Amino acid sequence: MTAYRVEVRVMPRGALLDPQGEAVAHALHALGFAEVSRVRVGKHLVLEVEAPTRDEAAARARAMCDRLLANPVVEDFEVAVRNG
Amino acid sequence: MHRVAVIVFPGSNCDADTLAAARAAGSDAYYVWHRDTDLRRADIVILPGGFSYGDYLRAGAIARFSPVMSAVGAHARAGGAVLGICNGFQTLCEAGLLPGILMRNARLRFLSRPVQVRVEATDTPFTCLYERGETLELPIAHGEGRYVADQRTLAELEASGRVVWRYVRDNPNGSTDDIAGLCNAERNVVGIMPHPERRNAPVLGGSDGARVFQSMEACNATQLADRVRAVGDSQLRV
């Protein structure tokens, strides 16, 4: 078994209203960052996972996303294994 | 008199009001801690409002994996009545017992104030004493009440009359199609964002919510008893 650092990114689906992202975009505009046309706010999770292989660590993390970390109705996720 | 299990999660904060409202309606109501796996022969299960597990990750996302939730799922699948109020509604959605999800309010703020809702369906165990089209004043107290579901689910909810309550006059949280509460296809699992348990006596500012609890006493016996009995689940006492 090897210790892997798995990073999971959970983002609201593009078509959905993301009020947090809109609020951040408004605040950036107020600060003069007029070049920002859109902001989306998601979640970044860092997991330390014991797994026999890199692929297995990624597969387990995807299973975790399916069951708990992301809600398939409104969120998409990406899994990246950073080291190991 | 029905046995009503009020589930208590760490972070539930409407459990005592819900228990009192159920008892005021004549139910034999009692608490079941989220670590218990036995609903103690409950006829009806209520998931109360609150902030289970601090709303970490997503509201209700962690509560749905509490040990008691397998028993709640089995009770629901056997036809037993289940009501989720506010955080309980969020938990039922996360558990897949109701479709869709409740997301951050459109204007981001936590809202705690009375709203008006219209009763859209009276053929559920929690609304049978209401008139269809009746407008109620009930308080909301939530930060994540914006109902979202895919187009197919929304079409199905409308086609089968599964929207049970709808916000009228103003939609406080940006909820899709003004949905304030809904039920599953079998109509035994119901979720509502406003708090009927906070309006069940004049001293609380109104009684518009009382019939949610009176309904479960009055209707569950007559309308749902056959279905429950037919399932033959020893856990369900009619």
C-alpha cells in the first residue's frame, strides 16, 4: 500500500445559478476588476488515501464522490492523484 | 393514536417543537437518536429541522448516512409515512427518498420570516385535512431552500401532482417553480421547507401548521393503513 494525495474538485454545473459565484463577481467588479466576466465557486478537497496503485486511489476517490462528496443532481467533480 | 418517531441528529434544533406538535395532535411521539437502528414500531417518522452535522459538505449530506437512516429508508419503502421538515427535507433529498436537492438561497442570505404557501396536494398523509388551494402562513428559517431538480424530474412532479406546497406572492429563496414542498411517487414521503411545527397554536402566532400533524393522525389510519398492512412488515404496526 502507498499513501497518495488525492485532490478532488467539486463544481456546480455550468447551467445552474451559482449565487456565491455571482456575489464574488459583483465584489470583484466593485474593486475595479472589470475584466472578470464570470465566477464559479466550488469545493476543493484534499484526501490522503492508502491504495495499492495510483489508479486504485483515483477509483476509490471517484467512488467517494459518487456516494458523498458531490451531489450528481447539481455538481460535477474531477479527481487528480498528486503523488505516490 | 399513532406512534411517531422524531429522529434526532447532532445539530437538530426543531426536534422538541416537532415532538410537541405531534403530541398536541394526539400522537404518541418519541425521540429516536440517530445512532439507533430501531424505530420502535413507528407508524410515522419525522426528520426535524436544524443543522445536522453543521451542514458540512452539503445540508443533510452526512446525516443521510447516520445509522438510523437505513431504518427510515426501509420504513419508507414499506409504505410508511415520512415527513422531512427543513433540514429533514434536505436529508430526504440527499438520501434519495425524494428527488432533487435544496441549494443555497438565490440571494445568499439566511431567511427567517413568515411566508405564504398554497396547499397543492391533499392526498398525502400530512395534508389530508387541508383544502386544495388553501393559503397558509408558515415561517421559514433556512439558508439552503432553493429547490433544484433536472427538467425531467420537474415535469414528472408537475404531471403527477407531487408538488405539495408552493410559495405564493413571493418566492423567498429562488426555488424552482416556487416549490416549497413535495412528495415521492408513492406519496408517503413528504418534504417541506417551512416549519409547520412553529405555527400550531394561536400563542405561536397562528395555527396554520397544526393540520400537518392532525392529518397524520386522521388520515394515516384510514388512507394508508391498507397499504401498510399489505406490506406485512412486522416493524409497521397499524
